[in-house]
Amino acid sequence: MKIKPQIPLSPINKWLNNSTVNNDRTYFVLSMMLYLLQSIDNKHQFIFRFKILLKKYPNVDVIAMGFPKDWEKEPLWHFKPNIKQLIRLGVAFSLR
């Protein structure tokens, strides 16, 4: 990527624990977008919708996009769905 976002110097919200992530990979850019989004609106559905997309398109290789093996365990990417989201997630997965 031509534009390489920098790691927040003093993040006030959750950031990535994995310090080996390259800032020229899709994972870093999505993480930066998620960080900024969480700073603005903590009721967003970005993680929820992203995981639905990954389930809908299982051929997408997140490792090739720079996602580390345990990316879902990162505090930044931790997702606590509410009951409506769980129902929607179940419906979305059963549509495949």
C-alpha cells in the first residue's frame, strides 16, 4: 500500500497487542479504521459485519491480507454480540 498509517503513539483505546504487524498490510489498515471507529462510536457493527463477510466468502485468505493467526483474540478485534446480532449471524451463516 502506498499510504502506510502509523501506530498510535499513545492510544487511549484498545490497540493491537501484536507488535509485529506490518503497517503496509490490509490487516493494519482495517485495524486502524476499527480503532478510529471505536473512538467515535462504540456501538458500531464493523467487526460483526466483517465476520459475516468472512463467513459468506470462506475463500478469502486473511493470512494473505496480513492477519495474524490469532487476530480474533486481539482486544481491538474482540466482539461481544448482542442477541439480535447472534440471531442475524446465525441466519447469515445458514444462508451459505
